[in-house]
Amino acid sequence: EPEVTQTPSHQVTQMGQEVILRCVPISNHLYFYWYRQILGQKVEFLVSFYNNEISEKSEIFDDQFSVERPDGSNFTLKIRSTKLEDSAMYFCASWGDTWEFYGYTFGSGTRLTVV
Amino acid sequence: ILNVEQSPQSLHVQEGDSTNFTCSFPSSNFYALHWYRWETAKSPEALFVMTLNGDEKKKGRISATLNTKEGYSYLYIKGSQPEDSATYLCAFGPSGGGADGLTFGKGTHLIIQP
């Protein structure tokens, strides 16, 4: 069964450093997403991406965040200058826009720890 | 701010017993209600997506119902097995389809005791 792959599974970074989280969505999917879950809190929507541009973003997705699909395969989330409060599990997801909606396919996440 | 609530937060169930838990969501501006099953260290896995009031979906021993007028969905597990132990997440999708982000509940953490 096709999978969404995320790397790395765990990243530790110093406050103020830039991080790039990588995802390989399912190849024939059209919509791509980033979500995050801060420990003990709800999973939160960050951004959706369609047709090589951002479709929608939440209030969390400020100027420190950016997304890219540089080569038609990878889908990346960049945090420009990390803060302690960016520590969370970050999930990538994709959806194929079929007429019958089976739900999103999620990756297994990248745990980001900012120290 | 959309509010999606799940109850209970956690649940211990004896193997073989049946159980159910609830997701409540805004009854206006509804598009879809998702259920995901999330085992530790794995990806959240889609169980159901429901869009119509009165929808009832089934996958093996797991089923779900939807009431969009009053804003709730139930997930049922019949004859619980240890492999059903997981966190069950519901998520509300507003009108707009694929571009809109989902609003998740905090999840129900289910532990099946042998």
C-alpha cells in the first residue's frame, strides 16, 4: 500500500536555527498538508498545498514557516528561526482528490525538539 | 474558532467487550467528519470519512454514525481485541473540500485489557 514518508523521524535543533522537514507524499496525490501536535495538545493544521502553491494556511503558519515542492516528489516544511514553542511532532499528509474520499494518508511524523 | 470535542479522553475496556466513544463538532458549515486510528510510533490511519447526515459506515468490527444536525458522531468497536488499543481521533472538515484544514479533537485513548 502506498505510504507517505517523512524524514528525519527525530530532529534536535538549537533555538534560532533553521530546520527543514522532508516528506515524500504519494506520487499521484494532488493535495499536500502539514499538521503538528504539541505534546498533550490537539493535532493542528498548518498549511495545505495544491497545484504548486499554498491553498490555505492557519494562524500558526507565520512568516517563519514556508513550504516547497522543489522537484515534484519531495514536499518540505522550513522553519526559518526555530523557537522553543516550535517543539512538536510534525505530520505530512496527502490526498488524491478522488470522488470517494477515503481520508488523508499521513506520514509517521518528525519529532522536532528545539533546545 | 472551531471546537471539536471527544469523550472520554481515555478508556480501559476488557478484551471481548464492546465500546463506543463520541465526537462533537460544529453543526454549521459542515463538509466531512473523519475518524483516524493512531497507534504509538505509527501514522494516523484513516478509518472513515462521513459526509451525509445519518451516514453509517462499517469496517470489520468498527462502525461509525453521523448526526450533522446535532453535531455528533459515535465510533463503535464490537468485541474489542488487544490490537484495537490506540488513540482514536476525529476531525471536522468545513465546507471547501480538500484545501481546508481539518480541525481535530484531542482523541480518545483506548486500552484493551486482556
